[in-house]
Amino acid sequence: MRLDDVHTIGLVGGGVMGGGISQVMALAGYRVICRDIGDEVLAKTRETILNTRFGIRRAVEIGKLDSTQAEAAISNLNFTTNVNDLAECDFIIEAVPENLELKQRVFKELDAIVKPEAVFTSNTSGYVISEIARDVSDQRRTQFAGMHYFSPVPAMKALEVIFIPDVTTPETTECVRGVGERAGKIVSMVRDTPGTYGFLVNRIYAAARREADKILEEGIASEDDIDKGMKFGRNWPVGIYESRNSTRQGWL
Ligand SMILES: NC(=O)c1ccc[n+]([C@@H]2O[C@H](COP(=O)([O-])OP(=O)(O)OC[C@H]3O[C@@H](n4cnc5c(N)ncnc54)[C@H](O)[C@@H]3O)[C@@H](O)[C@H]2O)c1
């Protein structure tokens, strides 16, 4: 799949991340079909996209979007509980809970339903992508990559694109990078590496966090002092512990 052939994006899971990713993709001009398992969840997803702090209407109020752009984005959004509605998607972004078996099962089901040329991506926080792709066809595995966003998606610019060496085709990698860039993200490329968890950003943060916890446990400095040092000495805008509190699931 070439970047210019991507028109419709299927979001699988409309929770914290799936909702945010749906929003940025709709704003980037893509038709979005967001699939979750219940109508109530999807109603909440829609409400979050439209009316919360990082939502589309707030963006209009504070002058980040004009109302024509907002209306265009809203009309790009579609919600469904029926997995078959994803059949004609050009590009899939999976954002179901962080459970390897669940993700493997979801992709196996999608592989049988979604058109063969579509690109598949996972927003896992750190599982090895080739393991998530274990049960898809050999062809689909060549069109498979990781696409790791950060929360809240409309506000956080970083995106890690993870390619499986010698498996993900260069065309797929470029397509995934391009979709991310069209949605306004700054992309870091990462090699999928068996035996690891966390790609780039989460691994580095976890290492810093381990060291900070040790400093805290040994009574060398307080949380507040660690955060002050990291904010004003290293330009980490929310330090170590403040960043832990700034997303719903901590360091994901
Ligand atoms: N929350 C974060 O800060 C963050 C950041 C980066 C990556 N992630 C990753 O993103 C993924 C999703 O995390 P989240 O925080 O959005 O979780 P969440 O619990 O808010 O949302 C997951 C959604 O998936 C739905 N779901 C479950 N099974 C499904 C299925 N078979 N088909 C379709 N939908 C299904 C659930 O109903 C729920 O709405 C995880 O892999 C997580 O590790 C999370």
C-alpha cells in the first residue's frame, strides 16, 4: 500500500488511545471507522473526541482550528460495533488493551476480514511486533508494523514506528511513517527486537525511573527535588514523577 492510496483508516478499540488516534486521523483528512465492542463505549468515545479538553470543539474555542476544519473532521468519523465494517479499510490501527493473546486474536480475525493489501499496525506500548503478527498470513506480515502513540494523542507529537527487519516491506514502512506525519507527528523509527519491551521512549523512561526510585529509596533526594533537577537541569518538562501522574496509565 502506498501512502497516497490510504483513504480509510480502521481504528480497532475506541478507548483512551483509539479515540485520540481517531481524532487526529479525522483531522488529517482520513475517513475513520472506529470499532469497539459496545455502543455505550463508542458514544463515550465520540463525546471525548468532540467535547473534552483535547477535543475538537475546544480546539475551535481556543483558535487552534477553524469551524470548517472541525466540521470536516467530524464528518470523517464513523463508529461501529461490527468488525465486518472494517473490510474495505486501507490501513488498520489496533488499540485494544495491552494483552498479547488478545492482540494476536484480534489480528487473526482482522486478517480474514480486511482486504489483503491493507496495512496493519498496532499501538502496543511495547510488545514485540513480530509476536503480535504471529497468526496473520505471510503476505500480511510483510505489511505489518508498530505505531506507538503517546497520551493524550491530540497533544503529544511523538510517534514510534516499529518495523520488523527483513519482513516489513520498505513500502509499508514508508506508508506508516507517512500516515503518522500527515497526522502531525514527529516520527522515530525503531527496529522490532525480540526479547525487549518498550521500544525506545518507554525503555529510556523506565531506566530513568528505576534510577530515580533508587535515589528516592536511599533517601538521597525527594520526588520534588528529583523533578526539579530533571525539569530545570535536563529540560524534561514534567520531570520523572510528574510525568507518571500526567497520563492515565503512567509511563505507557
Ligand atoms: N493509555 C496510554 O497512555 C497508552 C499510551 C500508549 C499506548 N497505549 C497502548 O494502547 C492500547 C490501548 O490502550 P488504552 O489506554 O486506549 O486502553 P483502553 O482500555 O482505554 O481502550 C481499549 C478499548 O478496546 C476495546 N476492546 C477490547 N477488545 C476489543 C476488540 N476485540 N475489538 C475492538 N475493541 C476492543 C475496549 O472496549 C476499550 O474501549 C494498549 O495496547 C496500550 O498499552 C496506551
